[in-house]
Amino acid sequence: MRRRQPLAVSMGDPAGIGPEITLRAWADRHERGLEPFVAFADKDLLAARARLLGLTVPIAVVGSVAEAFDAFGSSLPVLHTPLRAPARPGVADAANRGTIIGAIEDATAAVVRGEAAAIVTNPIAKHVVRGDDFAFPGHTEFLAALAERHFGKTYRPVMMLASEELRVVPLTVHCPLASVPKAITRGLVRETVHTTYTALKADFGIAAPRIAVTGLNPHAGEEGTMGREETDVIAPAIADLRSEGLSVTGPHPADTLFHAAARRTYDAVVAMYHDQALIPIKTLAFDEGVNVTLGLPFVRTSPDHGTAFDIAADGRASPTSLIAALKLATEIAAARAAGVP
Amino acid sequence: MRRRQPLAVSMGDPAGIGPEITLRAWADRHERGLEPFVAFADKDLLAARARLLGLTVPIAVVGSVAEAFDAFGSSLPVLHTPLRAPARPGVADAANRGTIIGAIEDATAAVVRGEAAAIVTNPIAKHVVRGDDFAFPGHTEFLAALAERHFGKTYRPVMMLASEELRVVPLTVHCPLASVPKAITRGLVRETVHTTYTALKADFGIAAPRIAVTGLNPHAGEEGTMGREETDVIAPAIADLRSEGLSVTGPHPADTLFHAAARRTYDAVVAMYHDQALIPIKTLAFDEGVNVTLGLPFVRTSPDHGTAFDIAADGRASPTSLIAALKLATEIAAARAAGVP
């Protein structure tokens, strides 16, 4: 990471666990070796949540991202983003949607301006933020729209889940399982593998990335006897990619692709749908998974969990995934700054 | 297990790894604490494969299952089932299909007669055994047909994958992913959970089984916004089962159901399709998984892998899963003999 660029952390839903895990991550900053970050959040919310949980976290309201870098050692730097309504733990309130969205916009703008190294987003709830001005399925698509607003180009973001043990990219994400087979196209496989390949080089510093692609059906269709998508769509896309010189294998039966020996044969897996990608990573690394958005002109990570309204402010929420997201954002920003290997 | 009943092990495809893992399991019998078993196999095949691999395994051709019990200590007991054609490692030969099928029939008959405690099947290849007299997708359905032949009743077998850490039952197994949504019915969910529940009590000795049921869609459909099967089919089936007094929860998002803390909350998971069930168990326990057929009038287990023609007789095949299948068959037979808790 270039010097004096903190990470920009957006507040997330103030009724969820975002505020408390941000406080706890700061408290663990030395132990976990975290680089400075600044919270785009309501200062009073953070102070109140710290009191409620008995956390000693001094809040430093800063006037600029740059100030946050030095403040971080002794206090949690906050760029104050005022709530419209009191935030009650566990009780989502659409009155605060403007603040929730604004924190993401402001944090992104700070990264685009080069003041911050990367954006790390706390969880939001779709049903809270959804509105005429926010018709996105989630963060990822919203950030792509912000990127377009800033850079005047269209981006096709790709979601990766990353842990120490495994990196997975679902080709399709938030669609019903019945819609998955038709959504898988040769073009989508190619594009997703290309985006993943580029990110493995530029963001993860892997000089010669190896990507494994799953099949859709049991046993990857077993020669077309249990489904044709492998033969008709996935294998031809892999052939295209290999002819372009990419190190891509598959379609592999998904059930035998995620044990320890198999994981040593690739740097990332492109899987066909949500559960095929997320079951293995959450089985192996439930608390340490990080959501990384590939294919954007800035670095964005987030913890791999939701708002968790049901446990907000009750003391159980763990900052582990947010801490992993902060560390990975630092690493990716450093890799991008160093240039492609 | 009742005394003096060995396990009946069927040969599997002689061109695959079945013969060698059977030899290796016998060689590890003391170290792994295996109860006696008898191989329904060609004696010359086993002797030749032992020579090829440099294994010192004396073969004892026995005339009855009962003889095998005492022979097991000093040699591998074999009920000779002659091949029709020489078995070359890695080269499947349909000329031997009659012997492959006959070994399963004979081993099953020995269990039905009460001479053997359970059947443990080595892997077969569908394309080798398929024919006018064998139109089954695999072992499980063939064994159900054998049960019907012996007992004059229809059985609906259910496949479970079991390891130390996890038991999973896929509701649908070998069908294309595109066919899965329509295959999920309220009746099938109910029947599969009932069979699983009965087996957890009778076969696994769990007095009050707890079963978790997955959803089909990402996030279990998220209140119907990403698919309706949870709302329309799975949740009503679970409600039925709960009203009958069964301890059943769900539909759960599949991605967050398999980490260590979640696994402590149930005794088995009923999942909606092949990969949803098999990805977590093969990620956690690639070598130790056992395939158990529930809902049959006799005990049957098998290693959770295929014929592995590609590595047959090259020395790499591990007997770990077969050994786990032998041990679990012994445990289940003992539980059935002891009666429902």
C-alpha cells in the first residue's frame, strides 16, 4: 500500500453488527497487525455501541481521510456521517437508508481520489436500502454503478470468496437454482475466467494463475449422461480459454474438487452457482472468508456475512471476517501498487 | 454383530481398484481393528493382483461363509467367483459383467440367509454392467431389486454419505441439475426424512435424532425472493414432519450449514441434490467417507469412490474408505442386532 492511505470502511446497516465489529477490529489492531482504517459512520452511533458493549474505543472525528492515518494509533478515526433516526440494535429502519448509502458513496469517492487505499464495506440489508434510487441486488452491483459514475465506463464486477485455504468465484450468484442452467453461457464462462485470471495476477500477485472450472451436474455430467451443459457450454468455453494460453482445467466434478490435495492443483475455482462455490469455503473457513469484488477499478473487500440483526449488540458478533477483509484489502492494494508480476 | 458372521465383500469391477483395496484392507486388519470379512471374488484375480503389487496376502478359498470367520486371522477368505475373461488393470471388459453382478447377488444372499452380517460392495462401472438384465443406475437400485426378490416387498432405498464429522443424505442423486427443482416434492422430502430418521435410530443408535434440511436456492430462497421451492414445498414438508413429532429444522441456507459449530446442531442433513450433499462431506473427509444404503432390509455400505480405472494396480489406491465402510457396516449390524434404542 502506498504510504499514508488508510482503508475506507463503510458503516453498513447501523442496526446490524457492522458498528461493533468495526470497533472490535480497531481494538485488535496491534494484535492482528492491521493497517490504519477510517470509518465512514455516525460518530455517536459508534460511541453508543462501544458503551453498550463495554468497549474502550476512543473515537476521533477527523476532517479528512489523510488525518485518519496518524489518529489511528490512539483512536478510531471517523468521518462523521450522521444518521437520520436513532439506530436500535436489531431493528432495521429505512429512515437511515440515505446515510447507509451515503457512507458507501463517500468511502468509494475517497478511494477514487487516491486518499484511501481500498474500500471495505460492512454488511447492508437489501430490504432496507432498496428504493427508486437504489435498485441493485447488493453492494457489488452498486459499486459497479459508482465506478461507472466516476470513470464513465461500464464494469462487470465478479464476486470472489477468498480464505487462506481456498478462492472461489460463483459464475451465477443470487438467482434461483432453477434459473442457473440457462444462465450459464460460453461467453459468461469466458468472461468470468478472464476477470478471475486478471485479478489473480494483479491483485494476488500470482505470476501464472491456474484456474479450475466446475461442471454443473453430478460428476460433471458423466460424459453427457447426466446433463449436457458440460459438453455443450462449459467444455467449449474452457477450450477457448486454453487456446488463448490460459491455464484452465475442467469441467471438474464439484464434489471432489475441494479436499486438501485437490486444492493444491489450482489458485482459484470458478463454480457454476452460489452454493457450489460457497458451501466449500464456508465449510472450511466459516469465520475467515472474505468477499472480494474483482473487475472494478478500485479495491473492495467485505466480510463474508450479513447484517446479523439477530445478534446485533448482544456481544456475540466476531470481527474475524472483517479483520480478514481489512488485511486482504491491504494486500491487494499493495499488489496493485506494485504492478502485475 | 452376532457372532461368527463375517462381512460379505463383493469384488467390484476386477479392472478397477476393488481387488487391491480389499487385499490392503485385510493386510491392515489388526492395525485397524477390522472384524472378519469374506471376499466374493475370483481367487486367481486376488492372488495375481497381490503379486503385482508385492503384497503378502495368503488367499484361503472357503466353501462357505461360516468357514471364513476362522480363516480370516491368517489369510484372506475368498468365496471363489470365477471371471470369464482375464482382468487387466484399467481395462474394463464387459465379458466379466456376469461375474461382477453375480458376486453382488451371492454376497447379498449370504446376508439375507443370516450367514454374513452385512454386505460391503466394491465399486462397479455402470457402462460395464449395464444390460438387459441390469437396467439400474447403480448398486443402490440393484440392491433394492435384490431385496424385493428375496422378501417380496418394494423398498425405497436412500443413499447416505457418512463420516466421523458429518452424515448427509441427498434427496435427489443422479439426475441433471436442471431436473432437480421439479423432482423435489413434499412427499419425497417427507419420505426421505422418515427413512433417515428411522436409520439414525436403528442403525446409528441415536435415541432422539435431529435432522437439518437444506433449502434449494441461495440463502434458502431468502423469503421467496430467490426461488419458491422452500416456501411451497420444503417448509410445508418440514411442518408435516414436525407435527408428527420428528425433530427436523430448516429449510436452512446450505452454505452456512456445514461448519463445525453448525454440525453440532444435527445428526444428519437431508440436502436437495448431489453436490449440495457431497461437496461438504468430500471437502471435510475425502478419504473417510462411506456410502450407506438406508431403507433396505439388510445392511449395506460401500467406499465413497468409483472404480478408479486410471490408477488400478499402480500402487496409489488407498483402502481408507473401504476400511471405513467395513467398520461402519460392523457398527450398523451390531446396532440393528441390539435393537432400536
